[in-house]
Amino acid sequence: MNGLVTIQDIYHASNIIAGKVHRTSMHSCETIGKLYKIDLYFKMELFQKTGSFKPRGVLNKLNALSTEEKNRGVVSLSAGNHAQALSWGASRENIRSTIFMPALSDKSKIKATESYGGRVMLTDGNLLEECLAFAEQENLTVLHPFDDLEVIAGQGTVGLEIVEDLDDFDTVVVSVGGGGLISGVATAIKNLKPNVRIIGVEPLGSNVITRSLEADKPITMDDRNTIADGLNAPFAGVHTLKHIQTYVDEMVNVSEEEIIIAIGLIMERVKVVPEPAASAALAAIQSGRLKTKPGEKVVVVLCGGNISLENLKRFI
């Protein structure tokens, strides 16, 4: 697979992961929609295996590995959701996995990753550098959390399902960390419904994709600060940036306070508990930073629900 992911790649991924992950539901929400004069739907990826969309890309990538690579094992890096997904997916396929996580990662995400069978390596150092060094030392295959074409194709199955489950819609709003999810979703939807608007949302304090688009190249961002750990990517990927440049119409940045307000709104009106990374997508609408037209049909992807009770108490 070279260049951009194709719609055929995404259909192939859909066949690979079918029956292994949930086909998550689409929920309309009239109460929130009326507040902003839009026709609002939520794609409920927080109900996915391991609590986020991540297993889609993981399973598609693991399927693409050779028998030798599977036998040697895999290694990756993550703040939590990819760690859990890789640990779960690799164990399901009888592949050994090691995941480097920040030492200050949410304890519940560390425990969950370990419970799925993966080996967790906590570090205060550079995650990518330590991951790559360990891969070379142990002869392991690196499975990138977002900047990988098979991973992007797997995440694109979210977009396929949106198109299949909703006949007509105008805008899709997706939270953005490293950009794997929006790359896949945008590829799927723009190939099938080219007039649909694709909006990416980042926290103001961790907006490496927005800055990379401004620089017209992938950059690294060291001065990051956000409660949305799932969106706290330290660098932009070569593949994800290319997909975003090709298919995404607009990037919106939201504040920490706006993310917290959106968490409460989703809990009150949708009756589910999103993690901050998921609520950021609604925050773009709630804050008015994303401009919508009266009656516009908008799909918000609720990308994950992995939030500990301890952290939830801090935000609500």
C-alpha cells in the first residue's frame, strides 16, 4: 500500500475486521441538535471494543503482518487507547505485544492494557525513541499508533458505516490527535460523498496537526498541555498529514473549558460518558467555533469513552 489509502483499501479492511469488532450504532440527538439548530447524530465509537475506535486499525494492521513478524511480536507507543486496542487485538491473534506508555498515563488505562495481555513499559523519556530502540534490540515489528496506511484504512471503516447507516448528511466532525481516525474517515466519506464537509477538532493546547498544516510539513510539538490525553500527539505523521491535506476541509481548535462543558452536555443529554478526546468534537459546535447552518445534518464521532472515575470527578 503506497501513497493515499483508497476506498478499496477501506472496503478490504472492513472485510478483515468484520465479526471481530462491534458495528457501532448511530444515535440522533434532538435535544442537543435543537440547541444549535442542527440535525445532530452521534457515531458511538465509545461503545467499541476496548472503549475506542482503535481496534479497527490494529486488527487490519495485524492481519497484514507476515507469519514471521507475528511470531516475533509487536511493539508500539500510546497514551492509552491504542495501547489497550493493541494489547487486546494482539492477544486475540496470539501475538506478543509490548507498549511504551508515558509514566503519568491514566492508571486505569495502564491497568486495562495489562489486563488484555500486553506488556506495558512506562517511561519519562521519548516514547518513540525508546520504542524504536527496544524494537531493534528485541527484533520486534513496530506498529505505529496512527501513521500507518493499514491502520488508517482500518479506521476508515468508521466512515463506511456512517455512509451506510445515514442516507444523507452534510458534515462530519472528528476529534484529531495523530490523525489516523480522521484520515480514514475522510478518505471513506470524500470518496463516496465528496460534497460532505469534514471537520477536524484539536485542543488549543495540543494542536500539532493545525500547526503542521500551517507549516506545510509534519512538525513536533513539545509544549503540549490538554486534558484530552487521546489528542495529545507529540508529532504529526507523514501519512496522516497528507490525507488531512487532501480530504479535510477545516481544522477547529477548542479550549479546555469548552471540552469540559461538552463532556457534561453529552452526559446530560446523550446519557453516555465520553472521554475528553471524544467530547472535543462536540465542543467545536457547542462553542460556536464551528459554523453551521440551520437544519444542517451533522455527524459527531464520539471516538472513545476511556475515562477513569477519578479524572471524571476532576472535570465535572
